[in-house]
Amino acid sequence: MSTKILPDSDVRPDLSHGDGDHERFAHYVQKAKITESAVTGTPVIALCGKVWVPNRDPSKYPICPECKEIYDGLQPGDGDGQE
């Protein structure tokens, strides 16, 4: 286990379960980050900027249009090391 130093700023992830638009979609996140979050409970950051701890089945929700647009604009190999 490692110790992480938090930034001096008052930045907190949005862990709400409200009805915001981000809550209505499944988001794109690096696969390794999803695994890390499942083990450590660390929040993840989607391509669109949403920050949360995943805890639901993404297959039950439509893909976030902002994440999809960003993902479609990525070049092969960008981000997660996949070809």
C-alpha cells in the first residue's frame, strides 16, 4: 500500500448519485483504472471529465455522447496503450 499526498487545492471528486446528465450514461475510462478503483476504491476520471467511483453495470446505460466523441477522435494507441 502506498501513501498519496493530496494537492493543496480543495478539489473533491463528485461522488453524488443524483440525476445529473453524467449519471444517466456509461462513461469511457481506462480499463486499468477501473480495476484499480475496484480494488482500492479510488475515483476514476472519464474522458469527459466526470470523476466517480464506479459501482453499477455500465451495460444498462447509453454511452456518454461526450466520452464517445472524444474516444472517436483519439488516434490508435492513444491513452491506454491498446493498438
